[in-house]
Amino acid sequence: MKQMRRAAIYKLAAAAHEMELDVMTGVLRRDENGRWRIGDYDLSAWVEAHSGEEMAVVLASLDDDRDVEVRTCRTCGRDYTDVECPYCRANRIRLRGHA
């Protein structure tokens, strides 16, 4: 199930990237100057640049090995592990003429 959690995290990151939001992936560490970095990104500089703004921050560890919760859709009754039922989502998009 760890692969499913990783895939869900990457899907969330891809959705954020499509919305032109800042997405940082990599190992979290402190550099020699004591500044926090995620991969090649300077997290400290990003936080300083957005000081005073209302923010929503999502942090996800790719090493998290908890099982992904299987949910049952209240509309169609199918089981799914995504954020929403993929079957109902596809039908909503199709019926609204977006696909």
C-alpha cells in the first residue's frame, strides 16, 4: 500500500503544479548556514517571501508507510482510494461537457 500512498501524494503535487502553485520535492535538510532546504529549493527563503500572507501548507512524507484508506462512494457505491471517486468524477466531467 506504500506505493498507493506515494502515487496519491504525487497526484496531489501534480494538481498543485497545474494550478501554478509552488511545489517542492526532495529531501528535507538543513544546509551549512542553518537554512531549511527541500531538495534544491530554499524553504527558508520561500517562507520569508510569503511572510504575512494567509497560507495553506501541505507536507507529505514519501517515506510514510501507512495504508491508504479505502472509501466507499456515497453516490455510486464503488470503493476508491483517491481523494474522490474517479468514476463519478469522470461522469461529472463528461456530463458537463468538459471532456
